[in-house]
Amino acid sequence: MSKYLKVLDVKRELQRVNRDILRLEEELSELEEALQLVKSGRARSAYRIFGSFIALEVSIAEASQIIEDRIAVVRAALATLRKRRDELAKELASLSR
């Protein structure tokens, strides 16, 4: 693969990673807001959604645990993507020389 095509490929991958990071940061923000609502006692009921048609009512404690578990997953995914972004940035810098 020519150097020019490699640079374009790395740039494209970097853009994809950045989009994924933004999407996960937004999800994390929403989850943290939901967790704050649940823990503050302002939420009277909570639902766990399965697919697009099934919603089951769950206890506030269970909802809190579900949200905390999802936050952990999202944070781990963000860490992985940020590491990948740094690797791609270094690769792009080395190709641009």
C-alpha cells in the first residue's frame, strides 16, 4: 500500500474512533444523569428495556446496579478507544514525516 493510501486509511480510522468516543461520552453522561436521578430518590419507578418492544419494571436498587454496570462497561470501552486514538495519532505523525 502506498504511503498516501496508508495515511488516508489511518485518518479514516482515526475519524471513526473519534466518532465512537463522542457517542460513548454522550451515553456515559446520560447514564450518570440517570444514576443521579435514581439515587436522589426522585425516580418513582424504573424500567429495563429489552430490544424495542419489551420493558420490565425493576426496583430502584436493581436499576441502580444495572446503570452502574453499564457505566463500567462504557468507561472500559472509552479507555480502549482513547488508547487506540493515541496509537493512531502516533502512527499518523510517523507517516506524515
